[in-house]
Amino acid sequence: MKAYIEQHKERFYQELFSLLRIPSISAKPEHKPDMTRCAQRLTELLLEAGADKAEICPTAGNPVVYGEKILDPKARTVLVYGHYDVQPPEPLEKWRTDPFDPVIADDPATGEPAIWARGANDDKGQLFMHIKAFEYLLRSGKLRHNVKFIFEGEEEIGSPSLPAWMKEHKGLLKADVCLVSDTTMISDKVPSINCGMRGLSYLEVKVTGPNKDLHSGHYGGAVANPIQVLCEMIASLIDADGRVTVPGFYDQVVELSAQDRALLARAPYDEREYKAFLGVDALRGEKGYSSLERTGIRPCLDVCGIWGGYTGAGAKTVLPSEAHAKISMRLVPNQRSAEITPLFAEHFKHIAPACVKVEVKECEGGDGFLIPISSEAYKAASRAMAEVYGVEPVPSRGGGSIAVLAEMQQILGIDPLLMGFGLERDTIHSPNESYLLRQFFAGMESIALFFGFYK
């Protein structure tokens, strides 16, 4: 495929850029028209690549793009999943370029060329690789599989509409495996294939003290400050060993065997390099586990946002009435979001002092999953990536969540195969998201080879 990429790469850039210019931000209602516009552009690209059909399918939320190429009803079918919605770009002042005006420019740290834009990696750049690999296989006469595409517009907000749509269209989505590129590799030195991902429980908490904001001079020291109380409550959620203190939180967590931990430890890891990349002097986490284990095989709890009181310019001596926080818990397989969320809510209300009132609102949730590394699909992916990178990929556990894949596993009865080509340096969900060109092209090559090796 190298020659095909070289011949068509300028066209590839322009086609991808046409997607990246659309601010398909699912978290913001004002971008609803952009969701439809992006879905429409994807159908055009699928048809131009050679799909028999590509259509926009309505859901209770943002539309699903479905496309297919059926060569032989008896042949194996690969279902390709991706998402066209993106994270909000804020804070805009942190971007070196306009997040929705894609450019190719060198990485300031390494000098390597990369695509810079919101969605360059997550997930427009990665799903685009599948469209181009499909195009190459079809035009070169090498396609031997049926291929189906499902691109959703709500992954970044928890995929609330996709499960119901999948249940309604189970027959249409029948396949042997679901191929996904929406994850990162552990390192650019050694490729990896995710054989599992963590689940998620995401909540918003509100702590209320007095019935209005108060003068901090008149009432400070006599009335509980909700921000201080909230901080104390949050601090109590993690103990000195880095473990979550919510009762029952670890009841369903399966401890990996020494053999499994050794297998995961094959992945290259340089702590000094890791800290330097993040700009921190020390690491912190659950006692007894490496950083890779903490972000892959162990659950965790984090505060994703906290606010209250006066944060504007100058001074305002106010004792606030309310304080708020958004809290996420990453869950490992066997932990269920539907069980962990109420456990947290009950505990958080229980530890609240009498001087405040507490509300807990569920925002998003989903379960994690595991796939066998003995499957034919995994072996084909491993062989493909080994040929492209010259190194056999290691199995890894993804620290993030694509909650809908666990539901897809249950609804459609097929395993997801996560061939992700992003790197941590791509800073997805953050300002200056980018995607190295060499990873972009290596992904296309690996995907095309996967279809050749998946018999």
C-alpha cells in the first residue's frame, strides 16, 4: 500500500481536512447542524471509496453513518466502528493553531510532521484510515471480505443513542469481528494492541451550605464554607496508599496473575521519559502497581473539574452558597458502572457533615471489556502490525473508555479488536491535538494487511 499512499496522499489530506474543518462537538447543542454535516461528508467519502451504499440513519440523538460493501454473503464480515464527534476545543488560548483549521506542521519537540487539529487523532484521523485502506483493497482487487461501517456522533458524550439503534438493526450489523481504531499505543518504539479497556462512572456533585452567598467577614468562621467542605470530602475518597475508600468499590475487581502482569510488563516504559513528557517531578498512584498497571488494569477515581465562589478579577470577599465538582471513576472488567455509581452516591452523602446538603447526579457510565488474544482476528492484527513496524506488538490494556464497545459485545455477540495508532504525544482531549503522519500511514498499511491475514 506504500505506493498507493504516496500516489494519493495529497488527496487524502484534503479529504481528511474536509472532515476536520467541521466542528462536530457533540457536547454542545449549538453544533447539532455540524453533526449532520459531518455525517453527510462521511457518506460521500464512503461512496467515493467504493461502498455499495452509505446512508445517514436517524437515532434519538445524533445520526449514525452506516455503509457497506458486500462481496459474498458467505465470506467473513468485518464491522468497522468509529466516531465523528469530537471534544470541545477549549481552552482556545492554549492552541498554537486554529483547532478547526487543520494544518500539517512539524512537532516542535521532535521535528516530525503531523496533522494538527481537533479530531486529527480522536477519532476522525483514525476512522479515515479505514476508509482509505478499504479503498485501496477494493481498487487493487485484494478485498476478500464483506465490510460494514458504523460511525456514530455521540461517543464523546457516552454513546447514549447507539445501543438502542444497534438492537433495532442487529441483522444489518451481523459480522464476525468489530475493527476499531480509537486508542493509543503504549509507545512508538514497540506497537501494542489493546485487549481490554476500562469502564467509566462519571458524576457531578453539589454541596450546598447557606441559602445565599455570605460576606466572609461577617460570617467566616461561623458558617461552613461549601468549597472547603467539598475539598475535605474529596480528599477522603483516596487513602494514603492511593486506594479508593468507597465501601465495596474493589469487591468485583479481579487481581491479575503474576504471569499476566509479566506479559503486560513487556511493554517498554521509561519512567524518566514519562515524567519529562508530562512535566512532573514525581508520580503518584495505587501502592504496589506500576504506572502502566495503574492506567490499565486498576480502577481509579479523579476529580475532572471543581468550581464555586468568586473566580473573577480582583477580590470579592464572599463565602459561597454552593460548590460543585465533576468526578470520574475508571472501572476495570467485572466492575459495573450501574453498581459503582450508586455505591459512590451513597458513600458521598454518608460522609457529608450536617452543616451542608449534598446532591449527586449521574452524568455518564459504561462497562469495560476484555477480548481473547488467541482469536484469529487478534493474530491477524498482530501479524499485520509486526510486518509494518518490524516488531511484534504487545497486548495492552487501555486506560480510557469506549463504553459502547462493551454493549456492542453483548448486543451483537462479536468482540471488538482495537488496532489503535495514536500516541500519548497526540494530546487528545487537550489543546494542540495532532497525529503524526508516519502513524497515519502506518495505520493504513496495518489495516490493509489485517484484511489479508484474517482468513
